[in-house]
Amino acid sequence: MIYLNGEYLPISEAKVSVMDRGFLFGDGVYEVIPVYSRKPFRLADHLRRLDASLAGIRLANPLGAAEWTALVVRIVEQAEADDQQVYLQVTRGASATRNHAFPKIVSPTVFAMSEPLLPPPAEQREQGIAAVSAADNRWLRCDLKATSLLANCLLRQLAVEAGCAETILFRDGFLTEGAASNIFVVRDGRLLAPLKNHLMLPGITYDVVLELAAGNGLEVAVRDVLEQEVRGACELWMTSSTKEVLPIVSLDGRPVGTGLNAGKPGPMFEKMYGWYQEFKQSVMHGESHG
């Protein structure tokens, strides 16, 4: 069952107008919420990010926080899996004509669905993943979780065609993020993370990793990260709500790291992975954290 504009119905019966601005222009935003043991993780944080994305595209939030919460809870209850990813999407709705300007009367399209949340394959954690790099040619409001993801799709396809799992993006000599993830750098025993700004999506998992690092005494620097620091990193990680934390062991065909650790998941990653799994069991699976 999915939710569409006030109705819960089978996805095969759901219909959206071809004049919907989400279909015509990508004029909408979305949110993905991980669910563990049927408990939405950091739901309030995700809803705040959804609200910020809507404000960024000048579209009034069609539901209040309590209404969104009730919707998510019902979607979760109706799904079969205990671990899920709930997808929310809001567009500016259908208009009478195809016109770039906003319609005077807006009736947003609100859509929600759930899919099983599957953990990354064990070999990705144990052996690491490969990545390629590319110039970040996306628009300048990457902090908005907009549905117009064509640039991200094209950048991610570069990785697919190279047999890699992700594309790491650089803009003007600095790291921004991955095509569908946040990127962390380990150098000289310190964790580096790009600053949250309009050039990257403020990831919820990004926040968790920084919290775990600080809580376990790992030195952290949140600042602009140079491309050369990424290419000379001891370790690279990618994070996202659905992939959690994964080690990147190859970038553009070259191993990440040096010496015996080159091209392998590093010791700092192993620590973070352990902290993250403990966090999952105690907080995500153990109690509601909405």
C-alpha cells in the first residue's frame, strides 16, 4: 500500500496527472527515512529537513509534523518488513498549462511509500568499494533534497559504467559529496568532513557519524576539504541512510591508503563500523528515536 493525496491504495492503482509539475519540471522535494524494527529513525530530523527543502523551493508544507508522523507510522505498519525505507515526496501539483512560473492556485501532490531496507552486502564492508571522481556540475542548491536528480543520475552512472559503487564529486578543488552519499576522509588519525552548506546535502547519517566520532574521542575537523587531501587520504568512507557506512578502498583505479592498509578497509573504519553497529542495536533497534 502507498499513500497518495489522502488515500491509501495499492501502488498499481495510484495515478498522477501528466500535468503534475513534478513530472514536467522536477518541481518537488523528497525525503528517505530509515526504519529499524518498525521504528522510524530520527523522524523529527528528517521532517525538519523535508520542511527546509520545501521552504527552499517556496512550497508551503501541506502537512504538519503530527500529520507527517501519523502518515509515516501507518505506512510502516502496513508494510511487511521490519526494517524499511520510507520515501516521502511532495510536488507543486498539477497545473492547467505547462508554464515555468508557479500556478496561482497550488494543490500539492503528496506521495509516500515503503520498501524493504536491506543492509549493504557483507563483502562491501569486508573488502571495501571502489569509486570514481568527477567534477560536481550540479546546481548550486544541493542542500535541498529536490526530485530533479538528473545530474546526480548522470554522475552515478559514471560509477556504474566503471564497475564502481559511487562517484566522488569535487568543485573548484574541494570535496563536496558523493552522487548519492556523503564522503568522509581520514588523514593522520583525524576525521575530516566537508562543511554543511548549499553545495551538499545535510545528511542525517553524516550527523550520526560525527556524533559517534566525537563521543568516542576521535579527533574531528569539519571544514573545507581539498581534493588533494581526498586523493592522499589514509581512508575514505561513504555514508547514507540506506548504505550506512562503507569503506572506499579505490579511487579512480588507485588504492586508497599506503603500506599494508593500501586498498583495504582501514583501522579507523573498523572502529567506526563497530560504533555504528552498537548504535544501531542500542538506539535504532532498541528504542524509538523519532
